[in-house]
Amino acid sequence: MEETIKGSQSLIFRNAPYLISAASVTGSKEAEGPLGKLFDMTSEDDLFGAQTWEEAESTMQKEACVLALGKAHVEPAAVRYLFGGDLLRQGIATSMGVEGLQIPMFGLYGACSTSGEALALAAMSAAAGYGEYMLAVTSSHFGSAEKEFRFPLGYASQRPLSAHWTVTGSGAFLVGSAEKPPGDGQDKYENSEVRQEKSHVRISGVTVGKIVDYGLKDSQNMGACMAPAAMDTIVRNFEDMGRTEQDYDRIITGDLGYVGQSILFDLVRGKGYDIRERHLDCGMTIFDQQTQDTHAGGSGCGCAAVTLASFVLPKIEKGEWKRVLFVPTGALMSTVSFNEGASVPGIAHGIVLEHC
């Protein structure tokens, strides 16, 4: 166990699980952005043929799961556990979206960091031998998120420049156990050789984040609210694993945006590290700030998830990036906490992805 547990918050997997396949489903605005041609499925109709925004989000989750499973030629019945979540109350987008798959599931809430939380738990479960396949999925939708946290779209409310644009998208990831360990039965790992040929990405470790609260209360400036948590997890990953920024080809945050990125750089520099040359933010990557009116950048559970599935993983698969620290970030607020004047705490989870 000492070889697995690193420092106070991190794990390194001796039998690192594979990230076998991934799928991304997005809406029309995302399709018009810089990554538009990389997504597996896009729709000009942001309702995806449904009657409500919430049903549309559930449809995206279902499609993303089906696509990820289809790429790996794995049936839903072969998946041991599903880890999924979204931004809506009681996680209804997930529960209604994956219901038809009939996979035993854990419903999660980590705000926009949920893709990291889901991947961490899926990797831990696969590495521990609790099943051969785990599925991680998350989603967000601009229409449903605005209705849940701010104003229904019909209000046509003015958005400040520090505000983010919630990504309409869902990302799903199939995580599989490592190759046959010495002394184990063959049946459980009979597909391991095929898997190694298909996947060149492993989840080699995780750094589970803590809740970090600097007392900020502006829900229209989530980049500032989440940046301290991103800094805390990144620095903790370095310290737990005995690494520096030089050990990663890219350090990728979820959705700090243009405001949060500059704050993150200052906070990390205060800890003795400089990540400016290696940093990438999904919220800044998924939209074009010059041509798309998204202000500070993209956000939502789907932002980091679809960027990872469509843009980041292919670069690791090809060996262009050998080791990446993926750090989705979340602002842990609700309409109740905001209306009661509470601050907006942040959390970030670190996933170490390596080319193999």
C-alpha cells in the first residue's frame, strides 16, 4: 500500500488502468468553436429532439455513453459500475440519461470538477480489481444551467464580462483494468492484449482535491472562485508525487477561463512554481473568445469532459504529450447558498494521464 499512497492526497497505481475509449457530444455553439470538428456528435438543435433542456441533457449523456461503449465494442452489461453526475438538482440529467443502460451507478456532484471525480473513482475501482470495466460520464447544458443557477433564457439578462458560458456537452469514458497481473486467473483479463493494442493512455495516478474557500461570493466570476482550489491540487500533486511542472507536458485545468487563469498563475508562483508555459484551460480552448460571445470562457461539467475526450486524449494517444495532469475545477454553490449570501468554495481533482 505504501507504494500506492503518496503524500496526503494522492495515489499512484501499480497496475494503472487503461482509459480505453472516450466520446463527446455537444450542441451547436460548441460545434462552431475551435474544436467543433473533433467532437463525435453535434446537434444544430440544442434540445436534441426533446421537449425540455433537462431532457436534452439526459439525451446527450445517453448518446455519449453508447458511443464510448461502441468504440470499445463493450456491452453495457459488461460494465461493473458507472460513475456520473451533472449540475442539476438531484442529478436528474444523469439518472434519467443512463437509466436505460441498467449499469450499477454512483451519482456524483462535484460541480464542474465532476469529470475528474468520476475518472478518479473509476480508476481507483478498476485498479483495485472491483471490475474489468468502469464508465465515467458527466454533462452540462447552457439552457438547463441558466435556469437552475441564474435566469431562464427568456429573461435575456445581461451577463458581466467575468461570467462563463456553460458548455452544452457530455463526455463519457470507459476505464479498464490493467493487463493480467501475475498469478491471477486468465478469464478475467482475457481481453487485455486487445485492450493494449487499442489504448495508449493510462490513468497512472490521482490527486483528490480538498474544498478551498477564499471567501469570494461572486457567482458570475467562477474563475476567481475556483482558481485557489486548482492551485491547491496542482501544488499538492507536485509535493505528493515528488514532481515539478517540468514533469508534465501539459497541466490542464477545467474551466478557469481568462480571469481564473491569471489568478492561478499568481497563486502557483507564490508556491514556487511557474506553470505558464505548460498550462492549458479547457474553458479557454473550447470557444473562440474573438468570434463567440462567451466572455471569460466555457464552463460546466461538460466543458472539461468533452475537451478531454476530443482534444486532449488524441494527443496522448499519439504520444505527442507523454504525461498530462488533468485538473477539472468546480464551484460548489447552489441557488440556496447564493441567495443566503454564502461564499462560493471551489474544488479540483487531479488525474495523471500517461502515454503507454
